[in-house]
Amino acid sequence: MKKVIWGSFLSLAGIIATALLLGFSMIKDWINDDTYSVIFNLSRYELLPVLAVFIFVAILGMVISLWGIFEK
């Protein structure tokens, strides 16, 4: 049961961090009405590795949750 809860919180943290990073990277473009994409903005500020880490944390949390569910 501990793995399910811990994995759920880890997955939630990764998903929230990813959403915040993607959302805040586009705030400047909403104001200036530029045509740049999210990936371009993240690469311009060298945040693509950070995005990859956040996505990895979300996937790791889901794996730990599923492991806790199916463990006997």
C-alpha cells in the first residue's frame, strides 16, 4: 500500500511540474503573440533536459504505483 501512495504522489508531482514548465514557458508568447512553439522556447532557455526529468519522474511514479498494485 505504501508503494501505491508513494508512486501516486511521485507521479502527481511529475505531472504538475511538467504542466507548470510547459505553461510558464509560453506566458511570454501569449503576451507578445509570437509564433514560437513550446519546444522552441524550452530549447532556447535550455530547459529540455529538465522537461525530460519531469516526464521521467511522472513515468517512474506510475510504474511504482502499478508495481504496488500488482504486488502480492
